[in-house]
Amino acid sequence: MARWEFSIEIDRRKSVPLYLQIARAITDDIRRGRLHPGDALPGTRTLARSLDVQRPTVNAAFDELAAEGWIVTRPARGAFVSPDLPEMRARGDDESVSRHFPLDLSPAPPDELPYDVPRGGLLFAPNRPDVRLLPPDLIGRAYRRALHRGGAALLGYGRPQGHERLRAAVASMLASTRGIAATADDVCITRGSQMAIALLARAMLRPGDVVAVEELTYRPAIEVFRMHGAKIVPIPVDEHGIKIEALEQIAPTLRVVHVTPHHQFPTTVTLSAARRLRLLDLAQKHKFAIIEEDYDHEFHYDGAPVLPLASADRHGVVAYVGTFSKVLAPALRTGYIVAPRPLLKSVIAHRLYADVQGDRVLEYVLAELMEEGEIQRQIHRTRREYEARRDLLIAALRRRLGEALSFDTPAGGIALWVKAADGIDIDAWAKRARKHRVVIVTAREFAVNARPRPFARLGFASLNRQELTEGVRRLAAALV
């Protein structure tokens, strides 16, 4: 691995000899964890040049360190921090530093992530695609073409709302597949849907504002709203989606409603047509905004997909959020917002001040892939595969766990919402399942108040057919 130039501070005005200053600086670096046992030190010639001192000065410093046992020298290899020294704590791990930090911080980091998987384990991921389905050369070839065609301009600064070609391609896609009348100027590209939610929250929320969310929902979105001082009000969800009657009771106080109407997260239910119209009318009447998160619109298997709320928005109350994470890969971090122009301008300003701009090369790559039909073909491939995985998981659950779990077959999406039979503690079952190296995420993780419920979300997209079958076998083994 190529080495960086090693930086040490010396002061020629001091009476302390330079070789001792160098030796003490290296000793201090070892004590505070900057240098670790076994680390290679720069060569004496290299260090002398970087410090602008004579090489014998560095040799004298190294002789001093070796005599004190801080370093060892090896012929033809150089000098190393002594491997016999104990590992020192880095500054960030020093408890006294952390204890005396002067500010209260929020949000508190979680003690553990619910999606952590033991070695050799299988995760029924609630919201993840199978990145193995992405052709391995697709992105690499597209990057090379983009850098060749786009040239150096792609490596410079651009507009905070994203590359114009990708914004135009997204607008065209939304008009064709989701009935949203948008142009490139109505679109802001973001680093995934989570950034989109954060930017919308920055633009719209002030401390004390009331935000209504679905009673079971995507917890990271709630945390974003809380970080901006919002008061969170959970609204119940039934088989027809969010209950509008409950929403009506607090409508005069509302600032924002966050919904996932196509495939409600996590229950997978679709918001009914009647409730969609009532929600839009309620927002217009009481002048609150709707954040519509459409995280898996591409994956609908039975019948036609339902068009988004944004497609029927005549009053400019809906901010629509989408993502490429489920279609391509989460690591590409690309999402988008379509919103009324005044709101979008504020979102773009916040994007400028927080992040300046996105990845212009990636945005150019995705635009070309859309224009050439590659992303459309990838959607068709993954849609067929996920439908097959859905059907396989359903059959396996009914065969092995038919008496323990009940569920409806979702028309689309990438997960099943299952209910445990009476007498089965699904959270305890999930803990036992970890010991069998299979991880499921229960309703507790999606609840505003973390109250347990007898449900779990079993994602089928990220596991292949063999893994799904094995995962169900392990779940069955953990039941008793």
C-alpha cells in the first residue's frame, strides 16, 4: 500500500535538540494510538526530507527510540513500532474524552442493528433487493462510457438538484409508468430516499409541528421528523391503509402526513381509492402536506399497479419520493423528489447547503442506462424473479408453518406480512431463530412506541430460492 507523507511537528526555536523532538513526537503518537504495535515507520531518508532536517538527525531519533524499546529495526526492511507494546486507545475511544464532551447530542445511536446477521446466517430482509441480480459488468461499462462521453465536465461542480439528463429521464419514467405529469424542473435527485425524507423535513418542519405517520412504519423516517422537533402522531392502519377518520380528528393541527400508499410499509396493504381521494381533499382543506414514499413501485405482480397519490394531486399538496435502491443496488444511493415548485426550490437550497451536489458521474450513468432501456430490462428481470420467490416462500411457509403463521398473498412488493397464531410469542421466536442462524424482523421494530404485536415482515427479495427454502426450515426448527 502506498504511504502518505508522515507529519511530525518540530520547533527549531526550542532549546530541545531536534532528534529528541522527533523521538518524543513519535513516542506521543504511539501513546495516543496514532501509531500501533507493528506499524512501519517512514524510512530515515523519507522522514528527513519531509521534516527538512539532516538524515543523521532522524537516525539519532530512531536510535533513541530503539534504545527505549519503542521501536525495532529490521535489516533491509526498516523501522517498526515494537510489536511487544500494548495497544493504546485511540482518542475517540477514550472514555474521559467522551464523558467531558460539552454538548448534549441527538439522536442516540442504536445499541444494535436489528438487521445484523450472525456468520452464516440468513436474513429475511424487510426492505432489501438482491444485488446479485444486477449484471456485474453493467455499471462498470456504463461508468467507462460516461467518463469517455461526458469528459472532464462530469468531474466538476453541477446543479444541486442533479444532472439534467437524469432529471429528464426520471420525469419521463414517472409520466409513462406512474401518471405523474412532471418535467425535469420538477425533479430533485437525492442520495436515496432517506436523504429525500431528510431534505423535505428540513424544508417543511419547525419545532413543535405535528407529523402524522402510519402506526407501523419505517422508523428511520420517524427519527428524521423527531430530529427536527416534530411531534409524531401515529395513525392506525387496517386492510385498506391508513384510517382517514382518525386523521380527520387531528387534521387542523397537522403540518405533514407521511404515507406509503402503494405497498404500505411494513404491512404491504394498498391504500384504497376512496381513502386516497379523501386524503387529498383533507390535505387541501386543512393545508397540510403529504409525503408519499413509493419505495417499491416497480414490483407489482398481480393486476395493474395503483397510481401514486401524486398523479391525482390537483392542489399541490404531495411531495413524491422514489428510489433506485430496490431496482439496482442500495450502494448506488440514488433517489428523487417530485414536489410543487415552491417546496422543491426550498429542498434544492437545503441540498446545496448540506451536500452541494450529488455524484454527477453516477447520475450521468443512470441517465444513459434509462435512455438505452437497460434499467427497464433490469426491472423486468427482477420482477419475474421476485414473483417466483414470493410464490416459493408462500408455498414453503404453508407447508412447514401453516399452523403457526397466517398471511395474505400481496399483489406486489418484496415482502410478506405474517401473523403468528395465538399462543406464539413471535419476538421470542425471533430470538430463538437467531440461534438457528436465521433473522426475522418483527412488528416491534416498525412501531412508533415499540409495542410488541404478533406480526413480522418476511422479505423474500434478498434471498435466492435455495436460501428461502433453507430459511423457512431454520424458522420451523426454531419454533419449538
